[in-house]
Amino acid sequence: MSVREIITNPYADQKPGTAGLRKKVAVFQQPHYLENFLQAIFDADPRLHGGTLVIGGDGRYHNRTAIRTAIAMAAANGVRRVVVGQGGLLSTPAASHLIRSLGAAGGFVLTASHNPAGEDGDFGIKYNVSGGGQAPESLTDRIHGISLGLTRYRTVDGVQVDLDRRGSQNVGELQVEVIDSVDDYAHLMQSLFDFDLIRDWFKDGHRLCFDAMHAVTGPYAQRLFVDLLGAPATSLLNAIPLEDFGGGHPDPNLIHARPLVERMHGADAPDLGGASDGDGDRNMILGPGLFISPGDSLAMLCEHLHLLPGYRRGLAGVARSMPTCRALDQVARALDIPCHETPTGWKFFANLLDAGRVTLCGEESFGTSSDHTREKDGVWAVLAWLNILAATRRSVQDIAQAHWARFGRHYYARHDYEDLPVATAQALVQALQDRLPDLVGQRHGELQVSQADSFAYQDPVDGSRATNQGLRVVFADAARIIVRLSGTGTQGATLRLYLERYETGDLGLETGAALAPLAALADRIVHISQITGRSSPSVIT
Ligand code: G1P
Ligand code: ZN
């Protein structure tokens, strides 16, 4: 099997965003497009030469084609061993765990997360480094720099790998191992949670409804919830992974996980509702008739995690992304542990986790995880909630009410304005940024602006700095308005407006009603309707 160098042209648009390189499938189907990006990675990370590479994806359209391309290029670039999930499937947290536990040099995670899939949908690739975390900004910048200057890439022809047959196969010198997608991950979960206790909880008649949204978590949910924990098979919705996710939008929120939400609000709702996204890193948590916002879920997990076997020694610290509500801060204060505030994007948690400074972290965008892996982990979050319900023998409703009574309640929502002209969105952000200094001290009814700035972060572990990570207008503990542009959209620009209102007691109001005055104030401050001409957001989560 001989290595070929193929002459190619660089593509200018291969700069990875918040979560890797994400584009329309048609973009990835351009000649040499994926190859160029992969070659830039092989060139940028010398550890891959002679090392182990993990490959897997969320099963969306183009997954198998991309995996074959990646294996051929791995063979040509001197990788010693490729470990790939059966059928090309690995959830993002499972891939991260494998990279870590195998001591691999890195991994290709083929996913566009919760974005729709299919021929007209999106595709994406994330490069995760040894240890399992997403490539840090310094590395993604290097990859991008190399991609801009590429003139040739290396591959081998005629690669035949059966992705459905477990076991070892050879591609020239390269050993390709196809493994069960779930085994290692299931073992990890068994080491963290009390499976006997949860099994008893199910035996006593408690019920779960988990929506895999026809994406990658189907097989994980089947193994963990049904085979190992004894929940009836009817506990799972949409558990068969499909290349187009059944035409749906596998984003676990109140809008896109409609069947689950309806079930949880109907008569005879199960005790716990959970859903995960395309690649299995996001989660949504519901109780009967009750949505637990991701920020609340994170705070409630922080309050109870020490009850679970993997966390009995307590939490070293916690972290949340800046726009995530500050409910977590309240619990951290009570537990007397550090609470870090990082920019949006999971990669910013990696150093804190590696340094043992945080045990639990999360984002408002339905991402939660712990130090067991270097990615957010949807199935983990559902298992953690199951274990808490089984250990406390309390309902989701009880846990939430007690939490709000003790720590107060953060009403929270994110308003997304999608597909705006890029120039308009940038102008809006710039104009607000210019006005920030004038806002400090301003009074708006009962609220007074205590701080208004552009968020910058200095990593406490390696000292690296990230600037321009979102604009925030803070009204002390009472409220925040945050504005930033998405780094994951594939069409136009997406403006995100985050609204947070804190009350020391439960107002007994539904979130939309509780936030309406703040939303109106945000429009007066940010001028969204005036500048964009949009009278309402495209999506509220
Ligand atoms: C979004 C979320 C962010 C998350 C990322 C990847 O990024 O806001 O929290 O880490 O997806 O799942 P954004 O589009 O806002 O840049
Ligand atoms: Zn995802």
C-alpha cells in the first residue's frame, strides 16, 4: 500500500469555531476539503505520528465516508493505531473518554452536534487532543494557519475497512481496531453511579423517559438504562440512530424535544425526563410538569453530587461559562468551594479539570459534566439525576423547590436571533461595546448597572488570555443582560441575548413572565429590534 501525495489548493474557511469545524455537508463534499483540514491536523500535532488515534462520530450523513478518508490519511501520515467505534459511532463524551483511557495522541470526533443532518444538513469535525479535551485555541490557530498554506496532502488508495465488524484489521502498517461503541463508557458510568440503588428505584415502580432524538445516544441509553438498570424498553424514545436524525433537530430543549416535553407535562408523566443531542454531549432534564433549566440543573447537581459514589470525597471546585446563570455560584459559596467563570465553549474547562481544580462544570446551552471526561456528557447528567432521585427518594419537584427556597431562584432564558446579516450583527455588538462605559451607574427602575464590560478570561492554569468573549451588563446580583455572537452557526450570524433575573424566593411565575420586564429593558439597552428589524427572537431556550 503506497502513500500518495495529492496536489491540492488550500481553503480559506477552515477556521474551527467554538466546537470544531462545522459546515454544510456540501462544503465537506468539495474535492479535498476534508483532506486538507485533516492534513493540517496531522501536520500540527506531531504526537499523531506513531501514536493512537480515536475516530468516531454521531452517525450523521457523511460519517462513514469521512471515517474512510480519515483512516486512509492516518495510514499515510504514520499513525500506528486507529481505534474506531463500531458502525463509526462514538458519542462525544465516549470518544473523549477513550482518548483519555487509551492514552491516545488524539481523536477525530465527527459531528455537527445538534445541527440537523442529511444531505442538506451540516457536518463537522472536532479534533480532541491527548487527555480527551478539545484542541486549545493555540492549536486550532496553528491548524488553521497550516490549512491556509497547504499544497498537498498524504493518503493511501484502496482502503477497505469494515466498520461494522469488531476486531483488528490492517491498512498497510496501520492497525485499525473496531470496538464496541458503548462498552468502555458503560464501565466508566458504573464506576461513578450506584447502579444497584437505581435498579431498586426502578423496581419500586419509578419511571424514566429518555429521548435519544434518533441520534448517537440510542445505543448508550439502551445499554445503560434498559439492559443494566432494568428500565422498561418503553422508557426510550427515538433510540435508533438515523443518518438524518429522522429529519429532526436533535437539540434537547423545550422546542426541539417536543414529544418528551409533552409526555412530561401529560397525565401520568414519568418521574424523570431526559434528552440528549446529536453527539450525546448535551442534556435536558425535566420532572413531571417541570423543566429544570440547565443552570438550575448544574446548581442542583452541585448541591447533591457528594451523595453519589464517584463524588463522595466532595467537589474540588466548580465552573460555569460566563453567560450561564449564577445559581451555581450560590451553591459553591455555601459549600465554600471555588467557582470559576469561563468563556463560552467547553474547551475552556479543560485546564481546570486537568489541574484538579474543578469536579463539576456546565453551560447554559444544556451542557453539564464532571472530571470523568473532558467533554460535556448528556447521558452522565441523566444518570446523575437518576442516582440523586434514587439516593434521596425525593421527586424532581421537591428537589427544585427546596433548592429555590434555600438558594433563591435564577429565572433565565436565551434569545437567539438567527441568520442575521453578518455586518448587521457585528455592527450591533460594536455599537453596544462603545456604549458600555456610559451604562455603568445607570438606573432602570429598581435595577442599577453595577458593571458593563466585554468579558475577558485569563486561564488560571496556563495564563493564556481570551478576550472579546461576550458583552455583559450586570445589575449586581439582581440581574444580567449578556450579548454575544455564536461561534457555531453555519448560516449568517446568530446573535445570542442571555437574560438572568435573581429572586430570593420563588415568584410563582412562569419563566417568560418573570423575564418580560428584563427582556424589554434589554431591547432598550441593546437596540436589537431597532438595528435588526426583528421584533422577536427566532428561538427562546
Ligand atoms: C454553542 C453554545 C456553547 C457550546 C457550543 C458547542 O456555542 O452556546 O455553550 O459550548 O455551542 O456545543 P455558540 O454557538 O454560542 O458559540
Ligand atoms: Zn453536541
